[in-house]
Amino acid sequence: MLVSTFPQFSSDPAAGGAAQDGHPARYHGLNLGAEEYESLVARLMDTMVEAICGLEESGRCIFVNRACVQLLGYDHPSQLIGRDFHRLAHGRHEDGRPYPREACRMRQRASAGEVAHVDDEVLWRRDGTCFPVEYWSYPILRDGKLAFFLVTFLDISERRAQQRALAYQATRDSLTGLLNRGEFLRRLDERAHACATAPWTLVISNLDGFKEVNSVLGQDVGDQVLREAARRFQAVLGDDCPLARWGGDEFVFVLATADVDRVAGQVRGLLAAIREPFQLNELQVRISSSFGLALYPDHARDPDELIRCADAAMRRAKRDGLGLAVLGAQDREHMRHRVLLRGELRTALVQGQFLLHLQPKIALGRGGAAGGRPVVGFEALARWRHPSHGLISPARFIPTIEVSDLIHPFTHWVADQAVACCARLQAIQPGVSMAANVSARNLLDAGFARQIGDALERHGVAPGLLELEVTESAIMADPVRALEILHELRALGVRLSVDDFGTGYSSFAYLNRLPVDALKLDRSFITPIETSASMRLIVRSIIEMGHALGLNVIAEGIETPEALELLRDMDCDVGQGYLISRPMPEDAARAWLRGVFTGGPPEDSGTAWRKP
């Protein structure tokens, strides 16, 4: 038997100690003698998975069970009983630092007559190794005073390993194993606060030629390139360098110096490594990279602003073919303008200066849509009615909104207004739909689908009447998270379409994996189809392949009757463009939909489309 004589004390402070007649067997309602009872308790303790030991207030061990002896690496209870448990197994932290007896939580709580539950400490084995434990310490009283305390504990090594694995996954990019965006931002914020005066450099890199590789050779090859590029970055920079995959084909890292010459030297080493051929099975691929540098604290102290500085420098390096660029005066002026613009946009959102214009979408079939009505829906396009500059095109403010914290409230406003407008249009033509654009950052917002669902419910619109347009490049910024949001939207019943198809990755193999209903041909495909036989062949092939995948095909940018007829002959499903109508305010769209619009075109509406 591995247990010493088990003391008969009550663990309940209110019980006042042993049974009134002093016989533990009767106290517990068992028809056993004292020796039989003690033997039963011993056997029960030895069958328990939890390790159990009894310790006097001084720390001396007075009994143990089999699990306790085994977990601590001993052969017999006599090697533990009578010895100081704290000194034997609990006197050091995991890193080897002494753990003072007076700081021991199980002893502190027991002395106070309280139960202790601890899961962030370790116990030490006989062989000098330690293991993480979760333990409970219970005070055992006699005559209202602490007689000893009972400690039960478990080895939680496996649980800790699982927690570490989950923590690792939560902070790492699933494709490359580098830090992910969230973890890098957290570390960047810590660095900015911890090193308020020490200079350092933030570097953003974008792979040149990667999109062509991904488009031509497929996503699997593209993934191999990203993994190998990440390996080369890490090999040059070392394991101690904070390095993250920023999204898509962008990487970001920190160098612990603001000496531009030293940084440039390291970046040139990276550039040379990236330019080495990528051997992918039997394929040999060559790409390059563009780097943008921003210096802390010279260029910015705020991490978000520093990232924008590095991004601006990287885009100039890419645009001018420099390979490497540091934020310059021109970049700073451009950024200053963007900062001022963001302030105005924030005010515009608060004061309601934005409005929606609607551009019709028509069925291109010869018979029109069901019931002979060719109008199938509208696309909601944002406009900014500036108090001083009048109506401002989205091309001048949407790019700034997309890289600022305004993107979420702005998109929520657009979606809510689009759904409300769709509800009002049902009185004129039931079943007419409304489309709205979605940014890449919306596809990283865990609450986005819920907000869309709330808007549909609030305005009483069937989910199938809302179509959200998203670009392939937006999805590829973080495919795993984006697909989760897309599936949530699809589960609501919202329709999804791939916007600007043909300008990004354009992979039908990847398109087949997306929960989408339609693809939208970019206007750059439509404009030349009247004069280019090869472009007509490309457009026809895309339409046929889209139909083969069960997708509707939408053509935007239709500006001539000839282009409209060609698309009809190609069996394109839906079209929109200036020939049909320019975007127009809602009241003009309502009149247009009724077919009674006969006056001159309203502002920004163009000429209304006439039914053939």
C-alpha cells in the first residue's frame, strides 16, 4: 500500500472535526471497521489518476498516493513521506529561479483556511526535470484549526503543448509560417512603446511578377513561390528578425537600425536572394521584389502611419523600377494630402455628405428578363457631395477610405443605404436587385456578415435581392479568412459576384472554389471587342467557361450598340454601361425604372437607355 496511515479529520470547517462518536466508518455511513475503512481509502486513492499528497503546515509530507509517487519520479512513498515537499518538488520556478516558501500559494491559502486552484506552476521530478501542473489545495481542519492540507495535482504537459500549438497557429500565417498581420502589428506596437527613442526601420516588400506566375501557372505554383520567398527572407534576415507575411505577395519586417546605408545593404542582399531562380518541380521561375523603407521616429512614431510611409515608398520603388526606395519629400507631401483628405472624409461620413447613385443592369437575352422587363437591377455607387467642391467622383476618395479606419463604417453605410434603396424600388418593380462593392478589408471583418444580415432584416429585403461584388485580389489578400466571410454571406442567401474579372488572378480553377454566383467582366475586355477578333474570342471563351461553372456573366462598360449586340450574340447574361445609362440619383433611377423619364438627363445620369 502506497499511502501512510490516513488521518481522520474533517475537510469541512463547519463539521468541527471527526464524527461525534469518533468512528469514521459510522460517520461515513459504512459498515466497516477502522482498519477496513483505512484500507478502502488507501485503495481508492491509489486508483485515482490525480496525484494526491497531504502536507503539514510546515510543508512536511505525511501521505501520498501511487500517482503522486510516479509523477514525481520516485520508487516508493517512503522517499517522500516525512520530507519537505516544497524543497523536494516545489522550490523552483520553471526557469530555475528560487520559489520562496512564503510565496507558495498552496501554503498561503491553506494557512488562511482557503482552497487554492493554480495552473501556472511546475513541480520538479526526482531526475531534475520539471512539468507543468494544475493543482488544488484544500485545508483540512481539526477543532477549527489547520491540521494539514490536501493537495491534488495533474500533469498538464499535453494541455500546455496544445495551447502552445494553438497560440502558434493564431499568430502565424498558415501558408508560410511567418508572423501574420495581427501578430506583427501587436509586436510593432510594443516596439514603438518600448523603444520610444531608439531608431529602427520598417520595410515592406512586394513581389514583382508574382501575379503573372499565379495567373498563368495556377495558385498551387503561386503558393510554392510564396513559401520559398518566405524561406529566403528568413534565411537572409535571421530568426530573430520580426518578419511577417502582410497579405497576398507582400512581406514586412523590422530592422534594428535607422542607418539607411546599412539597411540598403541588407535589402540588396534580400533582393539578390529573391532574384535567384525558383525551381518548382520541373519549372524554373524568376521574379523580383520592390522594397519601401520608413524610419522610426523620423518618418512617423505611430505604427499605422509608419506602415503607410513604408507602403508609399514601396509603391514608388515599384512604379519607378527602383527595387528600393526610402520615403521622400514627394511621398510625404502625398501622404500629408491623404491625411487631410481622411479628416475631411471622416467629417463627410458624420455629416451625411455621401450619397448613392444607381447604374442600371439589364438582361441581355433577346426576350429580356421574366415578364418582358429587361432591367434586372442596379449597382449602388458612392458619390461625395462636398460642401465646397461639389460632386466628387469615387476615384478620388475611395482609395483613401480603403486604407483607413473609415472603410468599415463607410461600407456599412453603403450596404445599409443600398438595401434601403432596394426596398423602395420594389414598389416599382418587384424583384429588382441591388449590387454594392466590398473591400478586401471587409472580408477580414468577422462581424461583416452579421451586419449585412441586420440591414436586410431591418429594411425587410430578401437576401437574394442583394448582390455583393468583390475582386479576386481582395479575396487573395487573406484567402482563408475571406472564404470564411464569403461562406457566411452565402449562408445568409446574399448573392456574390467576382468584380473586375480578368484584371487580377483570373484563375478558373480557383474561381470554382469560391461560393459565388456571377463573374463581372472588366470594361477593358468590352471596349475593344468591336475591333479585335482576339478579344472577342477571349470574351466568348470566358462567358462559356463561366456558364460551364454555373455562373452568370455580367459585362460592364458597354458604350456602343455594336458592343451590346456582340455580347448578346455571345450569350452574356447581364450588361451595364453608359449606353444603357450613366449612374444617377435615386429619384432619377425611380423615374427611369418607371419608363416615364422624358426630360433632360439629371446630373451624372447620361442619356437613359431606350428599349430596343
